[in-house]
Amino acid sequence: MIAFTGIRTYLGNSLGTAFLTIAFTLLLTVPAAYALSRFPIRGKEVFFLFLLLALIIPYQALLTPIFLFFAKVKLTNSIIGLAILHTSIQLPFSLYVLRNNFAAVPRELEEAAVMDGAGTFQVLVRIFVPAVMPGIITVALFAFITSWNELLGALVMMNKSSTFTLPLVLATARTETSLGGTDWGMLQAGVTISVVPCILVYLLLQRYFVSGLLSGAVK
């Protein structure tokens, strides 16, 4: 039986996993999307097609081999391992969104930076990242919400209560009153705590949300 006395631990686990997921997702997708959208890489259209196909494969179908691999490399009961799992869930969508954002940036900006002596990394950091910031924030927002709300992966990967995330605690907790019934008030308090961060993050970043999704949709 799991009580809510360790709510700070579970909240910290959820926040740590979510922020690691954001960091891993952006570190992988920003340079990958830049390369796919701006460089003449052979076979990149085929790769992008497989990327889109990955969107229709439910990650739940792959959890067993993922768990076996993570157990072998000692990444179960670890927020780093859970963040890697959440990152893999988010990667196809994030790469799709950012690729379209990078493709919408006018080539004249890139050419002007190259003429001024900027290298590839400088062009990415100084020109493209500010230009596609709404898309980057949108991807970060989706990564946060995906990680914060994800339950099944945490249920499979975590079996120590000290590593539980907030959704996992809410799903497995059985708080009881003195009469033996479920303490719905306590459960509702936990649900409220789990919902508030998502609402706050969305309210703070909503002005980037629509522009980030629509950037690159039309030319």
C-alpha cells in the first residue's frame, strides 16, 4: 500500500523525468531536423518516410523488449532510463515538427551567415535556433506533457516505490479512511497536484504553441 506521505519524492521524480526528457529530445531532434531539412543527404526522404511510419506503431507493443534491454544495462528503477523511454516515444513527432520549422526558414538568411564566415554550428545556433524557437518550445511542451502523464512505461520500468512517478502513485495508491473506504478526497488532491503543472506550463507557453505547429505548414 502506497500512501501520499512521500508526495514530494514522487513529484520530484516526475519533474526530473520530464525535464530530462525535454533535454534529451531537444539535444537529438534539433541537430537532426537541421540536417534533414538543409543538407543534401542521400536517402533522407526514405528515412523520413520510416519516421512517419514510426508514428503509427504504439510504443506499448515494444515495451517487453525495451524492458529486457533496460534491465540488462541497469536502467530500470532509474529516472534516466524512464526519460530515455519517454524520449524515444516523443522523437518521431518532435523530429517531424522541427524538420518543417527548419525547412520554412529562408535560405537567404543561411547564405548571408555563411558569407559572413559563420560555420555550420554557428549558423544553427545564431540563425536557425532563434528563427524556429516557437517550434522548439512546442516540442519541449509536448515532451513535458508526454513524460508527465505517461503511466504504462513507468509501471513496467519501476518496481521500487522510491522511484515512482506521480501518475504511477495515483494509479496504484489505495488511500483508506478510518472506516476502510477509499479516501476520494486524498486521491482528488493528488490528481489536482498532477494536473496543475501541465496547466501552468501550457498557459506560460501557449503563445508559441500554435505558431510552432503551423510553421512550415504553408509556403
